[in-house]
Amino acid sequence: MIVDCNAYVGQWPHWFNKYMSVEGLLRLMDGHGVDRAVVASLQCVDTNPAAGNEEAAAVVARHPGRLSWFCSVCPSEDKQALSELERAAARGAKGLRLFPQHQVWGLNTDPNVGAVVALAQRLGLSVQLPLRLIMDWSLPVLPLGEVRSFVGRFPECTFILSGVNYPEHRLAVDILQKHPNTLLETSCLMGRDEVKDLVERVGAERLLLGLGLPLQSAQAGLVKVEKARIEAAAKQLILGGNAARLLDRRS
């Protein structure tokens, strides 16, 4: 099984992408042997999380065998954020993606973010923290130093570090080693033997395949795992085994 844990649906506002329709996403998945993708709506990033959640839920309802979804909320919306999170979980969301660098709230300073994470934990939702949406230096970045202090505040919640690039590799390893509640997805890894190093230092069971479909190349995302100098069993865990287990927690 191959699962992209960092996919998107909706309109990409920065440049033309011919695969941004749901049909385009499914064509990419079929062409590269991707069995399942975990999507969030790009509307959630900096405009309208509620509308984005509605979009993602509707898309997944049409393709339940191929797609799962993570919702998003903006904690600065206070009680509305909590009610939206409950609504999304009731509609089948498998996790929560937070975008503070786009929505202009502080990961460690917003007074409502603790209540959001606590509710996500009670609902059985993993919390994904994208440092960047895709590997493009022009996009806003969530500093990994902020993430380190944040995940330590909620040791019972499962966090997914997303969009980690090679300048952040050492700090990401340190976070995973010190906080066993964290996982890491691979969509923005670019360093030589980076997957191998992560397997050796934190274990294959802590890694999830991320392709960033349809915004990034599926082939580039797959080859970094498929050609990594690691055991075949470790590759299978990263490519989809770990994701399947994580998603099944809210089946």
C-alpha cells in the first residue's frame, strides 16, 4: 500500500497546475501507484477553514476508497473553532492540520490553541504541523523551533511534522528523539540519504510518506523512499503501513 499523507484539494493560487481538480489528483495517483491520499482543502490555509472542510468532506464522500481528509480550524476564532472541529470529526475527518504561519496566529501564544489540541486529542485526531505547504522557498514557513516547544506541551497528542527540509533535519531528529508522540512525513526531504538517516536515528515506524500531490512530483517523492538504502520492511512501513495504522484509529 502507498499513501500520500500530505495531499491537497482546491485551487492553488500561486501558479497554474493542471492537476488541481479531483480528477487530476486521482490520475496522478493512478499513474504512480498511489492507493490513498490524505487531503486537506487549500481554502483552509488562509481564507475559510469551514468552507474548506466542507469541500474536503464532499470530495472524500465521492471517493471514499481513495481519499481521506484532515480538517483545519483557526484557533483565533475561539468557540467557533472548537465547534467546527467537532463538526469535522463527526463528518469523518481523520486528523487536523494547523496553518499558523498563513492564518497569522501564534502556535505558542494563541490562548485558544490548547483547547483546540485538547479537543483534537479527545476526538482521536492526529495534529499535522506543516512547516511549509510544499518545497518552495517563497511560501511562509513555520519555524521548527516553535514546533519543538509546542509538541512538548501535549505529550498525549500525536503530532505529524510536515514539510521538513534539509536545514531543519538535525532539529527535527532532536524533536522526534525527545518527543515520542511525534511522527514525520517526507514530502520536503531533499538531503542525500536523509530517509536512511531518519530510519537509523528514530525508526521507520515514525515516518510517513508525503508526496504533496498534486502540487509536487509524485515520482520524486516516491523514489526517495523506494531507493533509500533501508530494509524492504522499513520501506513498506513508510510507504503506507504506518499511515494505514494511523488512519484506522478513526475508521
